[in-house]
Amino acid sequence: MKKRFLLLICYFCIFSASIAQNNNKQYFSHDLGVLLGASYYIGDLNNKNFYMSQPAFGVFYRFNYNYRVAFRGGFNYGNIQGDDSQSSDPYQLERNLNFKTSLMEFSTQAEFNFWEYKTGHRDFIFAPYVFLGIGIFHFNPQAHYGSQWIDLRNLSTEGQGTPLNHSQKPYALTQPCIPFGIGFKLTLSQQIGLGFEWGPRKTFTNYLDDIGGKYVDPTKLAEYKGGTAAYLSNRSTVKGATTDDIGKLRGNPDHTDWYFYYGLIISFKLKGKPKECKGSF
């Protein structure tokens, strides 16, 4: 799967570069913009799109190379959450786990407009586009326990880094991601553009929600990590589950987690003297 995404990035970059070199309308400009929208995730505690979406925002700088290709870098902040008690799946209702985490993401992306577009130009006022890039994000899953939200990573709820799970180290809270997606742009004035964007994030971790492996013995986990860790490792509503579940799957280890940003894009073209050239390259 990782190789496929790396190949996809290479193909996209080559394709964008080819379009940029052959486009006969050279156009340099710079934008500053904001994302006003929401974020959500897909993982063990949620397999439904847009479920439990939370407010999110972002800021970015964009360099428009020409009417088709642009490059941007930016920061996004959002929150994601999931709760078995909100599911209609009997297994999830019995498992009874929950989590939330904030997400802080830095990324750089390439955009390709399907139609020629230039903010403020009367002939090129609208364009759908796709984007692809690379990024890094930080997260810290927490579980609701009583009246508190408890950080989960250091509790090793699946025995990570303890004799109960020798093969797995505690997961890193800062991880790489691959942002990609679709959107559209619409010019509102000489300096302002408006758009909408939906962007999945491919991650390489199964622990955005702190769930991804097997149940461990809570009695032994309590010896290494304390009673809170033991309780949060298995909150099943089924009587005797803390013993019966030992060694059984707590989550799906075969699929990594995804998170998503979507929302309204507002961009402001920075003043300057854009360079236009009608000749071909």
C-alpha cells in the first residue's frame, strides 16, 4: 500500500510538471487563504463517512505557477472522535470504547486545475481541481473516564512496550500522512477566490483511536501501568469479558486509520505584477 501511494505521488508530480511546461499561459501569482470547515475520521470506532464531524480550520500559502498548476503549503487544525455507544453495531456497543484527539497538520501539496483558472480573470472564473501532497501531523488520543479525559498512549492499553506485548513499541504521536482530494475554485473579485474542498489523509498508523490490536490481561497490565490502564483497556459491557477477551482482537489490525478535512476555502490574491507570457515553452 505504501508503494502504491509513493508511485501515485510520483505520477502526479510528473503529470503536473508536464502540464506546467506545455501550458501556453505562464502566470505567476501568490495567494493566502483559509479553510473553514470540519474534520472526521474512519477507523475502529467509526466506519461511516462524516460521522461525528468536528469544527476545523486551516491557513495556507499558494503559488500559482500557471493557469493549471499551483503549489501550496499550510497548516490545518481539527478534532476527531469516535464512540462505540453511538454505534448501531452490537459488537461495538458491547466493546464500549471511546476516544477523541486534536490534529495538527503541516503539509505541502500540488494542485491541478481541470480547467484554466485565474482569480480575477473574467474568462477563467471557475475550475474543479485535484491535489496531492505529503504532510506530517500530531495527535494524542484520549478516553473519557468519569469526568476526565485521560491520555491513552502512555497507558499501553494493548500492552505496547510491556512484557505483555514484546513485539510492539508504543506508537509515535507524530506521524507522516499523504493528503489528497478534490475541490473547486470560483473567482469572486479581482483579489478574492472562493471554493470548497474535501481531502482524505492516508496515515500509516492504526492508533489514531488507540485501538488496533488484541486485548491483554488487565490484571497483569495493572501491574505494569496501573489500574486506570487496566480499566481503559477493556470496558466491555459483557460480564466476564475482561477474562474471556484476553488474546482476542480489540480492533482491526489490517487497516490503518484515516482522517479527513473538508470545508469552505477563501483565498486572497497578494498584490503584485504577475508575469504572463503568450509564447509556448
